[in-house]
Amino acid sequence: MEQNQLDQETFSCSICLDLLKDPVTIPCGHSYCMNCIKSHWDKEDQKGTYSCPQCRETFTPKPALKRSTMLAALVEQLKKTGLQAAPADHRYAGPEDVACDFCTGRKLKAIKSCLVCLASFCEKHLQPHYDSAAFKKHKLVEPSKNLQENICSKHDEVMKMFCRTDQKCICAFCLLDEHKGHDTVSAAAERTERQRELEERRGNIQQRIQDQEKDVKLLQQEVEAINVSADKTVEDSEKIFTQLIHFLQKRSSDVKQQIRSQQETEVSRVKDVQEKLEQEITELKRKDAELEQLSHTEDHNQFLLNYHSLPALSESTHSSIIKIRPLRHFEDVTAAVSELRGKLQDVLRDSWTNISLKITKVDVLLSEPEPKTRAEFLKYSYEITLDPNTAHTKLVLSEGNRKVTAMNQSQFYSSHPGRFTDYCQILSRESLTGLCYWEVEFRGRVFVAVAYKNISRAGGGNECGFGGNDKSWALNCFSDGYQFGHNNIWSPVSGPVSSRVGVYLDHRAGLLSFYSVSESMTLIHRVQTRFTEPLHAGVWFRWTGDTAEFCKPK
């Protein structure tokens, strides 16, 4: 058995580690497969000198290769006697492995490369780096075939610096030569900075993945809501139509068909967006994996070379906020059908158009994009007047009930169940749904708010104060900043201080935004939620003499 093993090693090619095929013997006496030594020397054509992979002896010119007839016959005879190709010894370096630079003869795999020595070491030859103090400061990395790329081609020195002006790695001599006066740092410092940027990019990708996975779930919920609403509407419509004569049965079939068609259209829209998001998530995860792999590169230069070749992160192909309008799907269809139940056939003919329009107007996916400029916001301007029956007794109205001022003395107001008794607050007369925009010009410290009509009015608890409960949302505006409150959770928010605040409401999409209005508009805070009732605009005062005016649309 030991003799067999010896024979296998003796008649094996040290390049492919298999039994010799078409064996040739080169001038130094070592033998290889014909194709293996040819491939090895092909890589050395540019240098013009050719070496033995085992003893490193060089030859010029390239030796002629002739098949060793006797060696080939011996290998064939060994095969016939039962000798099989030796299994590869995984300790030794193969063609794709990094070989130890200090092994002689058949080389072992390297387990580390040294960025100071610019050499790779097997476990045995690496030991001095661990045992000797002289090597303690050497930088060991995973085995690399690219160590020579760390050498300056002009000065033959290790490149330990990075020129930010020219965006390339340089050596100390380059620093005194063509890169003199340039913005330069150590490669390690540049790596640290780019590593931080890389982590930020990864963080952005991961956040986008989380946001889009959340949007995918919202879209799936919307699919379910569409299906539930459509199914319920079909069921209700069929119950109504079964009570009518055969003429109505025909209309029932038509309604069912239209609902199903619109249902398919809406579900298809949602699923198209969902599929695009899932594809983008897959691509982002792939890019994140590439960045993660790059972040673990220990060789600074390799990291920088690869980092600067990274493509820019493409913009998302969809809106970053999926705005679902969940209040109604096909419910209006049921109402329209019910309205026809007791009417005569001639009335049914006239009302059929109404049913058809209700179905085709189903629109459940995404709302209109939020306006960007003040001119676009003003297209949704809503003139708001204040309701005297909600005003606290220390509030005085003027300018056609658009302006309110906090006073020191109580005013004469009749008793009314809708009046705030403790908080110096007031609500608008108008209820707000759909798309609305309004502006409030104020002086002093004022809370600009929206609230449901059923917010509590009597008492001084959180259930009455704007922002102190789940029925109101309030922006606290004071001289040097803002706070936003809902359900008695108050958080500081940033934005340029202005005496005018714009409020944009997309009721169906559950979107509420506050803007600082001056020469330009700057977003202060945005809320994404689900409004279950119409809202009313309101203001809340803390100090005597403070004023707020709901501006007329211009």
C-alpha cells in the first residue's frame, strides 16, 4: 500500500495532481502532463523566460516539448496493474489556489498573505509571524493572488498612501514626485472613510428593503380588501336582484360581470406594483450581499480599487410611500342597487347608467402624489371658518370667523354642548375629507391642529386637548421650533421657523402634512395613518394676546 502511494506521487503531475497524461520531461528533469506545462508556459510568454513550477529553474528560449515514450509506457503499465489516479491532496496548492511562496518542490496552500512581506505563507512558513516580535506589526490577510498590485509600478515600492486628488493608491516616492501638493492620506485612513460610506449605503439599501417589504404587505392587504369588498357586493347585489322580476335578473348578471371585471383590473394593478417591488427587493438584497462581501476585504488597496468601481445605487422605481385609500371599495355599488329595489322597470332603465358608473369609479390603490410647490398646494385650497359654538369663552372671533384671538377676560357666549370648557381651543365649522389645503397665520405660541368632531369638550384632561389623544393631531408652533403631538406623545420636529403654517390633508390616503410657509415651502412633519371620520381644523392657545387667522385662498 505504501509502495502504491509512492508510485502515485512519483508518476503524478505536480500541476494537476493527477497521473501523467502525455508526459514530457523538461531540461531540469521534472516531468509534467503535456497540456499542463504548455498552459503554465503560455502565461509566461510576455516575460520571455520560462520556469519549472517545482524547482523554479528558468529557460530561454522556451524548450521544445516531446512526449516521453518510456514514461508514458510506464504510466500505462501501472494503470493496467490496478494503479488509479491518486486523490488530490488538499494540502497542496492547485491551479486555482494561492501557493506558499516559501515552499520548495510541490507547494502547499497558503493560509495567509502578508501585506508587508508581499508574500503568501503556508501554516509552517507563517509561524515566524506569530513567534517573532519582528513580525508583530505585519498585516496578515486572507490568501491573495493580487499582492503585486500593492507595488508601485514606477518606484517598485509598497503603496501605502492614497491620493484623493487623482483617486489612486500611491507610494511614498509618488508623494514627493507627481503627486506633490495633492490631497493625500494613508490608505488605511481612506479605507476607514470609504468603509463608513459603504456602511451608509448598506444602511440605505437595508432601509429600502424594509420599507418596500412593508409596502408589499400593504399591497397584499389591499388585494384582500378589494376581494372581500367585491365578494360582499356581489353577494348583496344578488340578494336584491332575486327579489325583482326577470327583467332585473338580467341587470343582476350585468352588474356581477362588471364588478368582477373591475375587481380583476384593480387586483392586477396592485399585483403589478407588488411584483415590481419584490423584484427590486431581490436586486437590492443582491447588491447588499456584494457590498457586504466587499466590506470584509482586509486588503485596503483591493477594497479601494473595487469600491471606486461600484455603480451608483439606482433610484427606486416607485413612490417611497404606498398610499392606500381603504375607506370604500365596491360599497357604493350595493347602495345604488338597493336604491333601485322598489322602483318600476322604467325607473330601473334610467338608473342603470348610475350603477355602471359606480362600478367603474372604484379606485382603491394609490392616491395622487403630494404637491411639491405652493402653487400646486393652492389648487386644493379650502376656505375655513371657525365655529363659535366650539370656542372657549376667552376666545374672540373676527374677520368673518376666520381670525381668533386669546383674551384675558371671558366673553359672553351662550351655553352649548360643543364648547371647550377648559382648553382655550376652537374647531372649524367645516368637516374635511378628500384633498384639502389651508394656511394659518399666527402670532405667539399656537397649536395648529386637526381633530374628529367627537373629541371631548368638557374638562381639562388629555381627552380634550389637541394632540393629547387618539382623536387629534397637533403641531405646537413656538418662537424657536416645533413639536408634534398625537395620543399624548410629543416629539420635537425640525423646520425653519415661520409665522405661517400650511396644512395638507389627503383624507382617503391617510396623509397629513405640515409645512413652514415663507418664500418657499419646507416640510415640517408628515403623518401616515388611517382616518376613520371626517376631520375639523382647529387651533389651541396658551397665552393671552396670541392670534391665529385661517387665510383666504389666493
